[in-house]
Amino acid sequence: MKILVAGATGKTGLRLMGELKSRGHEPVALVRESSDTGALPSDVELRHGDLTNLQDGVCDGCDAVVFAAGSGGHTGPEMTDKVDRDGAKRLVDLAAKAKVARFVMLSSVGADDPDPEGELAHYLLAKHHADEHLKASGLDYAIVRPVRLTDEDGTRDIVLGDDVDVGGKAARGDVAAVLAEALDSDQWSGKAMLMQSL
């Protein structure tokens, strides 16, 4: 499949690009003009687009889309809204217009019912709105909600769904593997699931 990846140069996105290539897919990296693309595989197609101002046609010709982007922990609420909420919603709309087969959203533990008093309240509310927009889009979707991320590769020993320990950890390598699996696995169709690494 030809798969557009938003957030392809991020810590999880880079792992996902390699994972998709190893599975025989054709990943397409959605990148800003200013993005450092040096770590991406040299033969990967680049599509230029900014999540704060996505243009029409960015999903055209793609079979699936993965949103693995994030505004980052050091940006303010305004950028969180622009990228994690509005950028994600716009990408969903463009994917629906392009009639992609599936949209996979990298979300977060707590996004289903954000705690308004929590320290991540604003971020989780933005993710919640993006997730709900995807659910209502008519697209075949999968929403992956990892617990606290670590920069490890992981062992692919993964727990999904109700058995997840919300206080546990999720290795980025494992998250990338789950995102890739969620693109064409029937078990993920129309589902939002928690995930953790063991």
C-alpha cells in the first residue's frame, strides 16, 4: 500500500517509516519545507505540507494515512490546537475526500475521556476532538492509544485493549509496529485501543 505518514520525521514516525518499508509498503512522508529529512530512507517520496495549513490533494493517490505527528511538549496550547486538533481533523477530511482505505490515528491514553484537571488536559482534549472527528468521518479507522512513551525499540511483546496497565510504558518501536499492523488488520477496523509494551 501507498501510505501517507504525517509526523514522518518524528521519533515514532521515523520508526514507522522503516517498519512500513520492511513490510513491503510504500511510505510517503508528509514534511514541512523546513523539516530535517536526513534520517528518512533516501528513496522515500516526500510530500510537502504544513499541518497548520494543509492544502488540498495532499492525500491523493494514497491507500491509507497515518497521523503520527505532534506539536511537541515544548509548544504552547495554541500550537497544540493547530497541529494535534485542527491539523489532524483537516488531514482526516482530506483523506476522506481522497477515499483512502483506512486512517490510523496515533492518539494517547486518556484521550477518550480527558481529565480537565490533569497536567495534560489541553493536549488530551485536542487529541479527543481529533479522535471523535475521525470516528464521525465515515472512514475506516483505527485509533492507537499508547500509555507513556519511551524511546526504546521494544520487543514486540505488546498488550492491547482492556488488559493494558495505564501506568505502564510503550516503547516507540512497539508503537510503530502496532501502527503498521493497524493499517490492514481486521482486528483494528473501527477500533480505538490502548496499548503498552511488556
